[in-house]
Amino acid sequence: MSFSSSPPDVLRRNLPILNWATDYNRGTLTNDLVAAVIVTIMLIPQSLAYALLAGLPPEMGLYASILPLVAYAIFGTSRALAVGPVAVVSLMTAAAVGNLALQGTAEYALAAITLAFMSGVMLLVMGVFRLGFLANFLSHPVIAGFITASGVLIATSQLKHIFGIDAHGHTMVDLLGSLFGNQHLTNPITLVIGGLTVGFLFWVRKGMKPMLLSLGLKPRMADILTKAGPVLAVVATTLATWGFGLQGKGVKIVGEVPMGLPPLSMPSFSADIWGSLFVSALLISVIGFVESVSVAQTLAAKKRQRIVPDQELIGLGASNIAAAMSGGYPVTGGFARSVVNFDAGAETPAAGAFTAVGILLAAMLLTPLLFFLPKATLAATIIVAVLSLVDFSILTKAWTYSKVDFTAVAATIFLTLGMGVEIGVSAGVALSIFLFLYKTSRPHVAEVGLVPGTQHFRNILRHEVETHPDLVTLRIDESLYFANARFLEDYVYDRIACDEPIKHVVLLCSAVNEIDMSALESLEEINHRLSDVGIKLHLSEVKGPVMDRLKRSHFLDEMTGTVFLSHYEAVCELTGDCAKAAK
């Protein structure tokens, strides 16, 4: 039995693979295979390194880069997104799991697997119920600040491997204190390996491709060799450690990495573990989703493609559940490898599935060769990768544009550095919501007048406009809800408390998209108060959905004035001076 050439729409929506698999051809296969080779070369050392960052055995990084990629190829909608372990999620995994078990124990690995399963379930539930909008509570400034602070934390946490010393902590204060306290134990050979690898990898990013092009290599081959830079570092330092017996001189190595297929694994269903990991799993799910969707949308736009955010939740959820079932830990779409996948010519998610085959072959055949791989090399790989995420310019940009956003960014950065990733991002979200409520609780209200010779109205404090002594027209530049309803009442009362012969107050509602029950009660109170002093309340340019709701209340029946279709009509009728206004 085979699929028809045109699967039903319901299948296409829930199985995006059907949108591209039916048109798959030899040319697309070739492009996907080339992209898979390049990403596989890049992903092998990254997978090992990010598992090290998460405090997990290196093979778990490989396991998290196999079945999750296949699951995303089936359920994901982005044709270029490369799913797998990423730096920020690895750091959050270490912080979450580190509170439950000692690093290196079976309980630690089980907790990481459980975290992946919980994250997958949460993402699936969010996708099924179309809750992707929850990610909107993470504003861009907060995400930018969090990623910058996380990048600094990650790079600092890896310095212990560069120096060959023991250090611990999930905050900048703890890490620096531990590093300085043990600096006298620095292993010179490890420092040389780590320092040279960092320098080499930075050079690879900037100088290797131009050098290869100058030697006459074709751009595609030069690009492949450049992406293989971390692999070259792995090979060189592993051979040096083996050849010179450096492990006997204090150089810490990866050691034995199990060879073979990913194991079938099951998460823990302990209520205590789930309760302890719930908040961490939720934060990892939301942050991973935001990072993944941002990358996917950026790359899709370049080819005029589109992604479906709610289906992306399902794709990422399936990927994390696949990771949990195959000995992995939480995954999401990575920025660097997705860009590499895109630039290498990937045309469909099949490139990710082919990458999974490459990682699987590495796990089955190459792991014995990793025994003498120095941990300093993996640490250098992480440092070089995450420092590209660090962008403190967001602070100056936010300060220039919006002091409120600057507050959110600065708080997120300093709290993440000072108190850890979970507190940092939680505080950033809470502060963003608080600042939003504060801003909208004091909406911008402008008294407007008629621009001479037009039918347009502008702020009397900014423009030369015409006004009328017995008419006050107020433009409300915000939806009205419980947080700002009282503010509008006070504003209107303060405005009419003067010696002017005011007879009419018109609320220009062109920017009002919503009026909730609290705001409706405030409008009723304003209407009564104005009526008591002989002033009529009018509305103008009320939007259809808002008007529909007002009609379901008694407010319009009790309102002393009129609802005008246009503000110009309101001014003409209430002043009786249309001829003058139309000049």
C-alpha cells in the first residue's frame, strides 16, 4: 500500500513530511546528502562537547543527535533547521539536574533523560492545544540578555577544563571563586592544549577559508574543510595525547565511550523527580522553542518558505521524546548548525535524517578512537561556539531606544550571571510582564485638535491645530482594561476641572482594540460624573469588535452622548462649525 500523490490535507498538516517527500528527486537527494556530510562533521565534536557541558557522559551527546533528528524530519516544518544538543539548553540541563543528583552517577543521567521526556510532553501538549503564543512572554530583549549571560557563564564554566583544574558552581561568583581558588593547580600541558585549540578554532572561523581559497581550492571544498576545523582539532590533540602519553601527565581525557546503537531508555516516573524538574522542563521547553522558531523563521524567509509554529512545537516535542527514549537529553534547533545546514544547500528535513545516519555510524564505529581525546579540546570547542552568542551591545541599544527594555535586559543579564540561568530567565519574564503592565496602566492619552484645511486630528502639544472652547477631544492610544481603567477616569476628571465652558467630551477610540469589564465600569462612571456637571460623553471611531461588545451592555443606552463613525463628523456636529472646519 502506498500514499497517493496528493495526501489529504489533515495528514499534510500533522505529518509535514508528506509535503516534501512526494516530490523528492535525485537532485534534492544530492543536495541533502552534501549538507548532511558537512553538518555531521560539525556535529560530532559539538555533540560530545555539549554533553560534557551538561555534565553527562559524552556518548549521550551522540545519542541526542540521532533519533531526535529523524523525529523532526517527520513532524517539523522547517526545511533547514538542524535539531540536536545546544549550548544554552545543555547549561540549563546541568543546572536543573545538578540539584537532584551527583554528576557522573546513574541518577544524574536518568534525571537528564526524564528532563528530555518532560520537555517533549510539554511541547507536544502546547502544540496540540496551539499554545505557541505562550512563548511571546519571552520578549526579544530578555532572550538576547539571557543568551548573552548564558554564553558568558558557559565559557567561564569551561575554563576549568582549559586549566586542568576542578571548579564548580552555576553562577559567575561561584565559578570565578572556584577557579581562582584552584588556579595554583593548573596543569601546564592541559593549558597549552586548551589555549592552542581555542586559538586554532578562532582562526578557523576567520582565516581558514580565505587561505584555502588562495591555494586554489573550490569554494564548496574550502567550506567543507573549514567546517571540519573542530574535527581537525579533535584528531590532532587526540593523537598528541596518545603519542606522548599525556594522560599520564595530568591531562584529563574523555576515556572509554561505549560503541554501538543508542540504548532503549525510559524516563523516571517518580512524582518527586517530576515535581523537582517541572519548572526547569517548562523553561527549557519555552526557551528552546523560541530559539528554534526564531532560527527557522529567519532561514525560511530567505527562500520564501513558511513554518507553522504550532506544528514546530509538535516537531520539537517528538524530538525530545525520541531523545529520552534513546539515551539522550533535551534538544532543540541550533543556530550555528542550522545556518551551516542552510548554507550547505539542504532542501528538505531529510538532510537531518541523513545527518542522524552519519552520527549513528560514528557512534557504532568511531567511539573507540575518542578514548584519548582531551577534555580541554571539547571545552575549547564550546568556548569558541558560545562566544559568538555574546552580544553586550544589546545593553546600549536598549538604553538608547527604551529605558524599560534596558531594565529588563540588564536585570536578566545580571541575575543570570549572579544567581543562575533559571532565576535569570524567570526574573526576566516576570519583569517583562510587570513592565508591560506598568506601561499599559498609564496609557498615552492625547488631547487632539483639527489640522487646518484637513480632516485629520493631531496632538495639541505637538502641532498647530484648531480647537473649540466647549469641546474636549481625547485620543486614547491603548486598549482599555483593568490595569488602566482608573487612570483614564482620573485623566478625564483632571481635564474638566477648569474654568472652561466645556459641554462635550469625545473619546477618540481609533487605537482601542479591547474594552474589558473593568474599563466598561469606568466608562459608565465617567458618563455619570460628566452628566452630573452637565457635560455629555461621546465616542468616535469605535472599532467593530469593540462596538459589538458595547452593544451587549447597557452602557450605550445610558450614555448621554453619541457614538460617531468618524471624529471629524463628531467635531462638525458638536461645534456646528463644519464649514470652518472644512476650509
